[in-house]
Amino acid sequence: MTDTRRRVKVYTLNEDRQWDDRGTGHVSSGYVERLKGMSLLVRAESDGSLLLESKINPNTAYQKQQDTLIVWSEAENYDLALSFQEKAGCDEIWEKICQVQGKDPSVDITQDLVDESEEERFDDMSSPGLELPSCELSRLEEIAELVASSLPSPLRREKLALALENEGYIKKLLELFHVCEDLENIEGLHHLYEIIKGIFLLNRTALFEVMFSEECIMDVIGCLEYDPALSQPRKHREFLTKTAKFKEVIPISDPELKQKIHQTYRVQYIQDMVLPTPSVFEENMLSTLHSFIFFNKVEIVGMLQEDEKFLTDLFAQLTDEATDEEKRQELVNFLKEFCAFSQTLQPQNRDAFFKTLSNMGILPALEVILGMDDTQVRSAATDIFSYLVEYNPSMVREFVMQEAQQNDDVSKKLTEQKITNKDILLINLIIEHMICDTDPELGGAVQLMGLLRTLVDPENMLATANKTEKTEFLGFFYKHCMHVLTAPLLANTTEDKPSKDDFQTAQLLALVLELLTFCVEHHTYHIKNYIINKDILRRVLVLMASKHAFLALCALRFKRKIIGLKDEFYNRYIMKSFLFEPVVKAFLNNGSRYNLMNSAIIEMFEFIRVEDIKSLTAHVIENYWKALEDVDYVQTFKGLKLRFEQQRERQDNPKLDSMRSILRNHRYRRDARTLEDEEEMWFNTDEDDMEDGEAVVSPSDKTKNDDDIMDPISKFMERKKLKESEEKEVLLKTNLSGRQSPSFKLSLSSGTKTNLTSQSPATNLPGSPGSPGSPGSPGSPGSIPKNTSQTAAITTKGGLVGLVDYPDDDEDDDEDEDKEDALPLSKKAKFES
């Protein structure tokens, strides 16, 4: 079982001074060679990846807060925090840190001595503590100077903080604040501002707890109103007491919870409004203040979650029809902020939080709220729904399926009574809000589309022994929801062009197509049945005529995704409905412009050619070749035509097609480098060394007996003469003991010349098509490999008799023929001899 003591969540402080959750894992300490020292390591519990690798530096100040939190700064403006699940784990790691730094684990902060000189260090270590001046009006300037001089030294900051704690100094300073205000002592108030600001920069949790207590916090804010840089003091206390009003949408009975909410609001106000913007050097000095606010919010969520009466009243009023609109809006906004606070919780606490909300009926409540006319309320409800979907999409899917089942049962009863059931499913409400978004930029629609995509994503669906969530939910979705999603698409594509082609409609249809494209990729037979039965692809391709290029490209991308599946059901549907026509029209209308549309269409046809999708290749060439044959700046369409002709040749000669497969099974390939060497040697051979009519043997076969070569050729010629008058195609099978019967190409021109090409020896190594000596290469020199058996095939065409090449070597043959034409006449004579 995993050790929960070391289970932590890693946080970093972002530019907005908010804590970002970097993941959950398990922390350990150990020596890291790369960092040359003891380090803290956190590995993710999900996949074991490294979330944190931080060297424990002797000059870094680490702080332990609230028993389960360790906070420190690395470099400038980079704060880190480890939040432990258990106190014991926090204590263990804290002891490791203190051990490395040589500190006492009983302290809550370690010291940094790097910036101090030896004299300062000696003086500080020899003195037992820092002695503060007496808290009097006449000594405020001296106190302010002491605080300012202590801030640069970590050790002096620590001693100053301890002195302030032990002597109750902060409360004495606040008493002086009242005296100064009563006497209108502006100079004293300016000194108090500097003192209180300096105490904030001490970054000490114990001091914050005193300053932020109910009796002190307003006086602290009062001190910070008297900034010496301002001609007039601010009026922060007046704003907090008179302008800012605390609204209890549901009465809170717990006084501790209420006090915690007040405190958090005021501290947040101090951070955002009262304290001056910290300089680069002061930024890290306020990390404890950020942490104080962060963990206060965690505590508030936990306390509210445990108050069952509060949550029960909240959901009861949310769903009560008698609740007025203003009250309902306040309730929804509170619930939204409540869910936002929950993001600060540890994973196990967040699980409990959302389970509590689910048990309280948050999804039925959201369904009621989303059905209302108030736009602001619906927007807040959408944000709440997004929290639920992101946290646990399975919980949402289970609810909507149960809701559909209940509606079906109710509909059956109402049908018997001839009454219509008008209940709308939650997921259909979401789709309708996406479709009806009034924002010109469709910001809400984009958010809702993302939520729908998460819900229909099979990757986050569960499979158990008893049921498969994917099968059940997708069956539900295509039965009850898909028609709502595709409604705007079908309504806008009834003719050859989109009936509405304004920018907002185009944006909406692009969102719908994006989701449909996702479904094509992930939903296999559900979306296939829907597309074919509803003729969706034909409707989508109407959008190729849109004036908005992004929408036309969305439609093309949808079709490209379908073709990419290489599914013959889709291919037959495309051919039957002639669904390449809109694409070809768009390609021709685009003209010679080199743009994304041009490239995307060419890429689609290139995919068909490269993947050799035979049915689509034939369909395109038979129906659209005349329109595409003049396109010569790419070879895609000519390549498609070549593929088509090869297919037709095979269909016309089925025996040859079967022979190719037999020959391929018996074919040995040779090493490419060997072939290159042999080819070079052969071409370098002096033609005077060979007599006319002599078969050319590759160098590796020079040792073979000429009789071994000519014997099978003679037998072949005898059979050829016997059967040439009876048929155009001859299959020759010769079994030779200890030798393979060669395959070769025989060309007869005017009955006077004969070209013999036999397969060169394979030497049991792979070869390359089109090389000298490989089958199907015109005019390659002949040789006979031994110890195998093979079948030769002869074809005749236009007065020529020859061995048909392998299907995968057709293109290479063309290259070899070109090579032969480029040879000198003396070399070509070798082939024709």
C-alpha cells in the first residue's frame, strides 16, 4: 500500500501571486549527482514523472506552516510549497531539511547566512537576542530604523520577529497608532506605516496571526493608510466598514466560520489594495501572506462542506420556484465561488467535496437554473457545470443517462394518455445554449463545446465487469442528443450553398464540425451509422461553397478524417453519392492560388494515392480525370491515373495478378550495396570482351556454368514455339533438380531480335526492384540461382511478349526504362543482343 505520509501536493506562486497546483505525488530526499547535493524529489503518483527536483541549499530559508506545509523561495520571484497529507510526513521532511542546513528542527524557519560578513555573523551569534527600544512616541523613528536595518539580514529578521512575538510588541504599536491619530501626529503615523510595512516583510506566520486577529486587523489597515508618499491618507477602513457589505445568501450559524470569511476578505484586501506593489527584492518576502490567504480558503471550504444544514438550505432555495431572481442569482454566484475555492483542496478532499454536492442534488439544480431566461445566472451555472465535468465526467454521464431513462418511462405513460412529455435533458440544454450563444465571438459556445467534447471522449470512460460506460453513453448520446447538435448544420445546408453565411453562423457551424470530426475519430460505428443514414457528409460538403475559408476548411477536414479511416463502408457511401464533386469544384474555383485550401485538397488526393485506396482511386479517375488532368504543378493526379491503370491491367489479366503473388512469395531480395557494386562492374565491362548474342552474367555469377544458364532457356523457347499460336499468355513451370527455373522477359520485335532477361542470383539477400538482375527490370543481365524453384510468366501485348512486372515494381520499371534510353548505343546493344 502507498505510504500516505509522504503524499504531497506541489504548488508554485504565479505572476498574479496565486498558488498554482502542479500535481500530486510522493516526496523523498536523497543525493542527486547532477545537483551535487541532497535534494527534495517529488514523483507524480499517476505516472511516476518528476514533479519537483530541488536541491536543499544551505542558504535557502525554508518555512514550516500550519503543521502540514513547507514553503521556500528559489531564485527571484519563484516560490514553492509542499502541502502534506499528514503531519508526520511534513515533520520527516522538515527534519531532513534542518539536518542538511544544520538547524534545530524545532524552529519554523531556517536561516540564510550567505549575505552576512564574518563580523556580522560573529556578532549576531554571540548576542543572545535582539533588544527592542521601548514602545514610546518619542522612539518611533528609532524603531522604524531598527526594522529597516534588520530586513537585509535573514538572521536579524529572525531575531526581530522573535522579539516582536515574545514581547507582544505589535499590540503596543497599535496602541500608539490610536494616540498618534488622536493627536494628529502625522510624523508618528508615517513612522508607524514604515514599521508595519516592515513587519509584513518579515514574512512570519506567527506575526500575521496577531496582526490579522479580529481586534488588530482594522488598526493594521489604519496604519497602512498613512503612506508618506501620499499627500492625503487613504480611507481603507471607511470602505471596509461602510461600503463593503457582507451578504449571507444563506445564514451562517457557525461564528468561527463567519469570522474566518471576514478575515480572509480583509487580508485579501490588504494584499491587493493596501500594501504597495512589492519591488523585485520584496516579492518573495510576502510568500507567507499568499499562503495565509490560500489555506484560509481551504479551511472555509472544509467548514462549509461539513455544515449539512447550510448546504441543504442552499439547494432547496436554488430549485424553489418561489425564489425571486435576484436571490437566485446571489445563490448561484455563491455556489460558483464555492466551487472555485474547492480547487485549492487536496485531491481526496476535493473528491469528498464534489460527492457531497452530488448527493445534495447539484446536477438537477443546474438543470433548473440553465432553463431560466436570466443570462447572468445561466453563465454562472455554466461555470459550475464546467467544474463538475472537469472533475468527474462519469458522474455527469451517469446522471444524464438516468434522467433519460426516467423520461422514457414517463413518456410511455404519457403516450398512453396522449400527453406530450416536454422535459429537456441536461445535456441537450447545454447543446442548445451553445447553439444559441448571442456573443459575437461565441465565447460561451466555445466553452460548452469543450465540455461536450470531454463528455463524449471515450478516453475518460470507465469499463467494468458488469457494464461498459462507452457503449451505454454513446448509445444514449446518438439516440437523444446528436440530432440536437446537428440541427443547425442540417438547417443551413438544404441547398447547394449555405442558406446563411454570416460570420457568427459560420463560427457556430465550425464548432459543430469540430465536434463531429472528433466523433469520427473516436466513435467508430456509432458515428458511421449516423453519417451514412442521415447523409451527413453530403450536407457538410455544402459548406465547401462558403465564403468563409475557415468553414470550408473545417468541412474538408471532416471528409479527410473519414477518408483517413480507410473504411470501405465510408468509401462506398462517398462513391455512391459522388461526394468528391464539391471538393473538385472547390479546387477548380480556387484556381492557381497557392493557399491552404489548395494544399489541403491536394494532400487528400495524395493520401488516396500513397495509401493505394483502390475504390476511391478508380472513382476519382473515372469521374473527375478530365477536370484534373491539366494539373501538372504536382504529380498527385498523374500518380492517381497511373495507379488506376495498374489496377485495370490487373483486372483484365487476373491470372497474371495471381502469378505476381506467387512470384513475390518465391522472390529473394538482395543487398542494395551488392547490387550497386555489381551494376557498376557490369556497366564498366568493355563491350569488346563479349560476343554478340552472349548472355550477360553478373560478376557474382561468373563462376556458373554456361550450360546451367542456357538449358532452361532452351526448354522455354521450345514450349513457346508450341503454344504461341494457341494463346497470348503462357505459364511455364519447369522443375530442375538442384536449380531454379529462371523468370525472364522475352521481347520479339519483327521476328528478328530476341531479348532474354533472367533473374540474377539472389544469394539469399534482399534486393531492390529495378536493379540489374532483379525480376521485372528490362534488359537486365541474366543468371540462374540454384536450390530454389520458381515459375515464369509470359505476356504478350502489341506484338511484344514479356514477363509482367510485380505490382509494387511498376513505378520502378518506368525509371529503369528511362535509364536504358539514356545509355550509350554500345551499352544498349548489350540488352538487345
